[in-house]
Amino acid sequence: MTHLPQEVLDGFAASYAVACAFATDPEGRALIVKPTYRHEWQFVGGMVDRGESPHEACAREVKEEIGIDLTVGDLLVLDYVPDHAFVSAPMTIYIFDCGTVDDPDRIRLQEDELEAFAFLPADEAASRFHATNGPRLNLAVEARRTGCMAYVPHGGSVH
């Protein structure tokens, strides 16, 4: 196999990837978690490791963060963020439908990273997220409801 020269590769787009789980309780309230290292709440999820697919990363992060296995289903939201304060390159955020958590008592938080979890109505859950992340929760709710994935290019409008 022929490898492309580094100067050609340097011209291609590269981005970090984040895989998140959208899960609800039987009443349809969204599962969110409170990290120990930030003020805002967020989805269960995290960075995709080298050699790992976003789908695999989502399953791994769910198991690590909340201690249960959830089926990683359809992609609900794909958000491309060209400028992100957290990393030095663009970020691609995948939000997967991880179904329903029937028994919240089974959740075991990764204590060094998470201090709390909650199941909240979508609007209340989104209000606890960082301003850039809250709309993603509402997009996930709508995508699950309609069966139509939301694509957010350039951190802008939904397509």
C-alpha cells in the first residue's frame, strides 16, 4: 500500500471525536451526569480512543461512567464544531440512542469522574448543560421522536 506524503496529509481535515449516550427512564426523562471537574452537567460519554469507532466508544463510556451496559442504537445527532475551547482541532460529536434505563438503582457512578446523575425532563436537563451543549439534548429528543438524525455542520443550524 502506498502512503501519501505528509505534506498532502497535513492538508486534510482532522478532528477529535466525542461519543455520547442519550438514554431515558421509562417516563421519558433524560439521563444526565454531573462531572467532578466542571460546573455544568452533560451526557454520559467521552472522547473516542484511537482505533475505536464512535459506537464502540459510546458503549465503553457508558460502562465506565455509570456501570451498566446499554445497547448503543441509532445515531441521533452529529455535530461538527470547527472551533472548540477544549481541544486544538475541530470536534465531531456523536450522540447515540441508548434506549431506556429500566432500573436506575443499577447505576454505579465512576466516582473519580462523576458526582451525580439525574433523570430530568428535556428542557430542565438542557438548562443544566453548557450553553453549547443544551441544544444537542433537544435535538436528540426530536431525532428519537421523528426517527430523523440531526446534522449540525459548522456548529450552526440543523440539517
